[in-house]
Amino acid sequence: EMATNDRNNGPNDVGLDSPTGVIYDEDENWLIVSDYNKQRIVVYDRDDGIGQYYRADKVLGQNDFFAWETSGLNTPVNNNFARPEGMAIGTISGVKYLFVADSTYNRVLVFNLSDGLDAVSETAVYVLGQVDFTSMAVATTQAGLSAPVDLAFDDINDILYIADADNYRVVVHDFGVAGLEDGRMADNVLGQSSFDTA
């Protein structure tokens, strides 16, 4: 429970610990927050209203609201985070996805949002920046990332932009050119002359 006269940083369904990203899904009326230090994403269903000490409705990256699995910082899989930051929502081929910059694991995790809050998969369906869900290598390549921190999605042109902080660049994934798949190679780069310079 939240202490009314004290700091509340969880883990629970009320508090947050260094939130680093907030995004609003206007279609579903969801507020989605990346809870950086608790290695999780929390989702608020705003159909229930927002008030003081409002409780989150869904958690990704932990077993439940009261769990705080820090050992995951050494073992990436398809349902955990290591310092999640920026997020984006985009629709590709009729499927709505949540993209999460998972900075310490040098990857972007992709979750299917298409079937409503109760059906939001607690495991990612795709990964960008790594060849699979259990890899976390730093890479300055067309497919790799190094500490991605923020994302933006162009819904008109089906393009994902990834702020790849430690590579001093923005990488561009144009899903109109090729579809979404694990380890997908980027289509363009901003801030560098090539994919292998940083």
C-alpha cells in the first residue's frame, strides 16, 4: 500500500520508481508507463477514471505488481526488462503493437496490443536489436543497438524511429519495405554516415 506521507516507489500497483516513459493509447484509453527502476511496464485503463493513488491494471516484465525480479538484469528473455525507457504504439498489417526501448539489454521489445487489455501478452512477440530474446550484445551494425532510449512511430508511413543513444544515432525501420521480424535490419540511419560508425 502507498504510504500517504512517505515516498512510494513500489513494487505494488500504485507506486512507481523513476518512470522514464509515458504513452497514451487513445483508441483503448490506456495510459502506459515505463517504470525504469522496477524493470516493468504498467498499464492504466482510464475507462476506470484517474484519481489520487490510482491503481494500475496490468503489468509487463514482472510476475505481478508486487514482484521485483532484479536477477533479470543478467538474463534476457521474452518477458523481462532491464531499464525500460521510451515507448511507441504502431499498427503494422492490421496488428497494433507496443514497442519498448529496453536500454540495458540493447533491444526493443514488441508486444501485441490488438486484443484488449485482458489479452495483452505478457511476453514479447518480436525483438529488434538482437537476433533472439536471450541475447544482449552491444552492436554498431544495421541490425544492432547500444542503449536505445526512445521511440517514435509514424502511423501514416509505418516507420519506427529508435534513438540509439550510445551509438549516437537514430535508426529507422520502414515496415512498408519489409515486415516485422526478430533481428530485423534497419532501413536507414540518422546522425551517422553509415550503420557501422558511431
